[in-house]
Amino acid sequence: MAKKKKSLLKLFLLLFIIEVIIVIISSGYNKELQIGFEKGKFLLRNIEHPFNLQEKITEEFQIDEYYRQKGIEPTIYGSKEVYIFFKNTFGKENAISSFQLIRMLLIVDLILLLMALYIRRRLLSRPSKPQILFEMIYTALEEFVVETLGKQRANYAPYIVTLFIFIWTCNMIGLVPIPGFMEPTRNLNVPLGLGIFAVIIVHITAIKVKGVWGHLKNYVNFVKNPLFLLDIVSELSKVVSISFRLFGNILGGAIIILVVSSLVSFVVIPVGLSLFFGIFIGTIQAFVFTMLALTYIGVEISE
Amino acid sequence: MVFSVEYIQIASYLGAGICVGIGAVTTGIGSGIIAGEGALAIMKQPKANEQIFRTMLIGQAAAQTAGIFALVVSMLLMYGGFDVVEGGWFRAAALLAAGISMGIGSLGPSLGAGYSGGQACKSIARMPKESNAIMGNMLIGQALAQTSAIFALVVSLLLLYSVPNQPAGISIGRIILKSMALLGAGFSIGFGTIGPGAGIGFVAGKANDMMGRFPKEKPKIMRTMFLGAAVSESTAIYSLVVAFLLIFAV
Amino acid sequence: MQFTLAQGIVKAAALLGAGLCMGMGALGPGVGEGFVAGKACEGIARSPENASLITRTMLVGQAVSESTGIYSLVIALLLIFSTG
């Protein structure tokens, strides 16, 4: 136990040091550090970047609007050809945000896939450290599934675990100090998609258990339930509340970090804030989303 | 309606006053609840006074988060570069609404966090061995209660920084409409966070209390707390959606 | 879209009303749902063997208490999108 705590502490310390170094290198808030590849060469430079809070918030919140106002070509951290393809497919208004979103989603997927392959290849009866971690997450969540849905529906565990790990990775990836990295969950489309998906699964499960008519009876029974239209609204409000909770928390964290950082000229406090919002709030919200998706199913099938 | 540049300054100073004035009300009450329960707890269990004192101080600091948010917003309103000449009625309404939003918005969360911290002190007096677990749970509960204050802060920052200037040559009707929509956004998220903040605080407080009585049931209690707090928060989220619609879609 | 003064005032009142409606409407359900969840915590601590039953009751009870919040949301959306 003590050893585990120590290694966790080491990880925090490492993150802290990395963030401090980033702050020092980017020296002051009107400079921006760029790391990446340009024309096939590795690139690390500190460029002039006049800081205007109002513009910066527009850039975070409505990135397409920002570049349209400025009338400049956006800095894209990726392949130019793909960006042009996006521009032609989604239209000029949504080109940058959709490009950014899908790039980040692909990175998250790639990380998860590589991690899965790595752990799968080294499955041992005396497990290695990452294997222990994942087994812990899996058993804990599987316990919740069995407790809520009963033993015969333990096969919902993979869905729940996938949901948790995906959302958690999405929330964490904003901590990685590489320019252009942002949480995919900061874009409303991702939480909304996940929320709609979760509610659809609730209804599919309910239909499976109670039959089509048995499930619809709750909604179109005029005698028993004269306010059935409001039931449909409350079904929609489930989607709204589950997805806006995730979106609002992650976006709120991003905006608060930005404003506070500019107030204190990017000295130390932002590091603590980004650890709080990234690790603490990110984990809590991933857990809450998963638990809600699970208990919606539980409530629907238990009646 | 003749617009004079001073209206923007009037709105920002008025907003700053409202913000920190209303916001400080329950911040004081919440911290007071914690201190009162802490004193009572030390009376009951003088041996554990160190743990109780520490919990009390940390709990008070966490309960004042929403009040500090209100302070930050009112500082921004006074010194954040809003002595501007452009923007017109839109800017004035947005500044006033930002103050209202954060001021009223910190009422509920502070009260809730205060109740949670008070119950934690009481609970540590009952079970001093579990003080670390109880304090951790208190902090998580207070953070959950502050999420609605974070929503209010986000809306007020958006009102401060992302409302466009009033375009030239639009009709008076349109000006009144947009200004009232911005004020409405402030009222919506401001009042909307009171209930959820206080409610989540009650959940967290009960969880802390029960953790002192039945320390073995910790995982189940924490899970119920998470779930209950998440569902209680949904009305704050509806308010957030309505505020976003009023700011960006009208 | 241009408005006359009267139209503008009517729509402005509707929008301000929408904000107040959702804000005030969220007060009650928030406190009420919190109360339900707090009592559920207490119940689960006292009789942990009935945890899933209590959780279900809590969620159903919260869903019912939330209905007034949903009414407010519906009215606020109607005020924003279908008046004036």
C-alpha cells in the first residue's frame, strides 16, 4: 500500500515538474511555446503571441468564429491535406473544430488500442503492474454492474468499463502539455453522442426484457398516465443532463484555468488548478457518467 | 434611448457590488456552521482536537471557494479593463448580468459546503480513527457541491468576455431584446444553482455523518453520494443550458 | 431581423421571464433531490443489505421530484423559441 502511494506521488511530482518547466520555457504570457514537426524537422521555439483574454476565450469556445474574425489561416497541428479534405466536407464554418475534434478522438483511440494490445500480449497469471491496475478497474466496475442489474446481466460490464476508460482518457488527455491537445469532451458533440447512445441502450435493454408493447405501455397509457408527453420530455432531459454535465464541467475547467492563469501571469497556480480540474474533476465526471448510464438501465428493467 | 459611455462603468461597478455583496452572505454562514460544529465536536471529544481543528480549517477554506469566485469576478469587473467606450447596451447588460450570476450563484454551494463540513467535524468527534477517510469524503462532497458554482462562474466569465459589441444601426427593439436576454441568462444560472448547491451539500453532509457511524459501509455510502449528487445537479444543468441559449442563440 | 419597439419589449420580457423561470424553477427540485439522496445515504448506511432497493427508490423519487424542474425547462424553452 505504501509503495503504491509512493509511486502515485512520484507521478504527481513528475507532472508538476513538467508543467513548471513548460511555464518557465514559455516565459511570460505573451509568448507561446511550440513543439512539433515542421517540414520534416523537429521544432521547438518560443514565438511572440500577444495575449488578449477576450480573443483567447473566443478561440477556446468558438474556434471557427475566432479565425473568421481574425481573417488568418488557422495553425493546424497535423496534415494539411486532411485539413483541406475536412474543409471541403464539413464546410468552411466547421472545418477547424471538426478537424481538431476528430484528430483528438483518433489519438485517444490509438492510445487505448495500443494499451489494450500491450496488456493483452503480456497477460500473465502473476500479473504485471498495468495488468493489476486494469484488472482492478474491471472488477470494481463489474461488481457495480452485478449489484445493479443482477448476475444474469454481468455481460453489460464490458460496455460500462469501455465507457469509463474512454471518457477518463478523454478527460486526461488535456493534461498532456503538447500544443493543440485538448479534451475531446470539451466539444459538445462527444458528450451528446455518448449520452444519446447511453439512453438508446437503456431502451433497447428495456425492450429486450419487457417486450416492445410492455415497454411502450409506460408511455402511451392514457388512463394510467395522462401526462405521458412529459415522460417523453423527461426521457430527452436525461440525454441533456447526462451530456451537459460532462461538457459543462470540462469546458468550465478549461475557461477557469485560462482566466485565472492570465490574472496571475501564468505562475504556479495554474499548475495546481489544471491538476485539480484535469485529474480530480475529470475522474469524478467520468465515474458519474458511467454510473448514471448503468443505473438508468437498472431503474428501467427493475419495475 | 440615448446611450452614454458612463452606463458601462455604472453597470460594472453595480455588478461588482452585487456580486461580492450577495456572494458573501452564505459564505459567512457556511463557514460559521463549520466552526460551530467544530467547537461542539471538540467539546465532545477533546482528545481528537487536532484532527477536528484541521478538518474545520480545511473545510472552511473549501466552503469559501464560491465566495472567492465571487471576489474574482468582482475584481475582474472593477479592474479587468471594462472602462471601455464601445459595446453599448449589450456590454452594460452583460457586465451587470455577470455580477448577478456569480453573486446569486454562490449562495447555494457555500451553504451546502458548510453543512457538509459541519457534519464532517461532528462525525470525526464520534469516530476519531476514521478522520482521514471522513476528511477525504468531505472534500469530495464539497467539490461536488461547488460544481454548480463552477457553472455560474463559467456563465459569468462568458458574459464578461464573449459577448459581442453592439452593432451599429440596429433597432431599439433588438437592443432591448438582447440586453434582457443577457440579464435573463444571469438570473437563470444564478438562481438555478442555489437549490442544487444546497441539496448536494445536504447529501454530502449526510454521507459524512453516516461514515462516522458505520465506517464499514464506506464504498456503498460514497457510491450513493456520487449518484445522488449527480442527479440533484441536473436542474443546475438545465439552467446552464437555458443560459447558454440566452447568450448565444438569441 | 429588425423589431419595432413594442415587439422588442414583448420578446425581451419573454426572454427575461425564461431566465427567471428556469432559475427559480431549479431551486425547489435541487433542494428536494438533495434531501432524497441524503436520506438514501442514511438508509444505505443503516441497512446495507437493501442497497439496490434503496438506490432504486432514490432514483425514482428523484425523477418524480425533478418533474417540476422539467416543467420549468419546457416553459423556458417555449418562452425562448415560440413567443413574440
